[in-house]
Amino acid sequence: MMAPTPPRLACALLDRLALDNEPLAGDLLEEFQRRQSKLWLWRQLVAALVMQALYAPHPPVSLNLTPVDPVVAEWLMAKRLYKKKTVNLTGSGVEGIGGLTLVILGFMMTTVIPAIWWFVVGGIGAGLALGIVRVKMRKGLHSQIRRFADW
Amino acid sequence: MARDLLTDFELMILLAILRVGEHAYGVPIAREIETTGRRNVILGAVYAALERLETNGLVSSRMGNPSPERGGRAKRFFDVTPQGLKAVKETQRSLVALWKGVAQLKGGTA
């Protein structure tokens, strides 16, 4: 009797798994040939790939945001010899709050207390009014200074 | 002292390795747990636990030769180290001590 072969996609996933854990991929194939159950293989394969992704050791990868080696930078920071510089990649003016956080925050506000949007609209209106007043005052101040200079 | 005690799954794996003997690799270990221990296992979980046990020095492993029925992939054989054996005994002692004198567990197997 010929040994059963796993589905093509399962074979490809077994090959992928074998890159990280060759004995586990071999064990799955060996046990599949005994059990001859595709359902068993899929269940085991998906669980193995998920566990591999969760528990496999991931070596730290440098983003090269610091001018020194990350390990050395950690040591320097621990010794307080190097000041940590944060890079804001979110496009948000508020440190630590990114665009996605603002969207989630907006969604939660709408769901929990929709009335709070009136405060937000009021705040924006008040901010705009304050800005207009300041620009007018500055223009008035400038013209007064110019008049004083002319005089 | 507390860290020497094993989780139930770790204990099952170590006992399965001891029961299988010299040629203990993933498949017979999982089979032993399923048949004798009456517990369904995920092979990936067995390997994750074996990795942890090896990191803690409770098991050691060696690679075998690749074989065609495994798609040319090698087996990884596991052995329980003296430290692992000590941990099994320690866990057994603790469990037996807890077992003793529990009135609800006397006189039945259920």
C-alpha cells in the first residue's frame, strides 16, 4: 500500500515549519502516515505554526535609529551616559499617541459618551476664536509700532 | 524549592520519556501520553515544553539521521537528565504528600 501524501498546501506549510523545527515537521509527517487523517494533520500543523510564531526566540533587530549598537546603547543608558532619544513616527503632535490611538479614542468616545463631542466642538470653536483675536491684536500692535516708528 | 516542581504536562512528558527509553522522540512521547496518560496532545505543545525543559536542564537532546518516511527530516531524541529525574521525584513526593489524608479521595477511583 502506498503511503498517503498530505495536501499540497500542508506540504508547503510543513516545509516552512521544517526551517524552524525540522524534527517536529518530520514527526507530523510520520504520524500523518500512520493516522491517515487530514483533519488531524491540519489541526496539528496550524497549532504548531502558531506556537512556533509565539514561542520561537526572536533575536533583537536593530532599527538603526541610534548611532551606536543597540546593546552598547542599552549599557550606556543603564549607566546614564547616553540620553535616550525618542523618534515620533506617528505623525501625531502628542508624544505617545498615534493616529490609530486617536481613531480608537474617538470611537470609544462616540460609543460611551457621545455628548462629549459638544465639548470637543466647543473647544475647537474657542481655539479658533482665540486665534483670530490674537492675530487681530498682533496686527493692531504691529500698526501701533509702525505708527510710533514713523512718528 | 518551588521551581523544582513541574507542571502536569511537563511531568507527563518526563515520565513518557522515561517510559519510552532510549529512542524517545516526538512521536512515541506523544503516543505514550495519549495511550497511557489518556490525554490528547498537540505535537507542537510537546516540543514547546521540551524546549523549556531543555533550557532548564531537565532534558537533553541529540539529533538522529534523516529518514525517507519523514520526508528526509531527522529525529530529535530526548533523555531525562539527573536533574530532571530529581525534579520528577520531588514533584511525586509533593503530590503524594498532598494526596494523603484527603477524605474525599478515599475508597474510590473516580
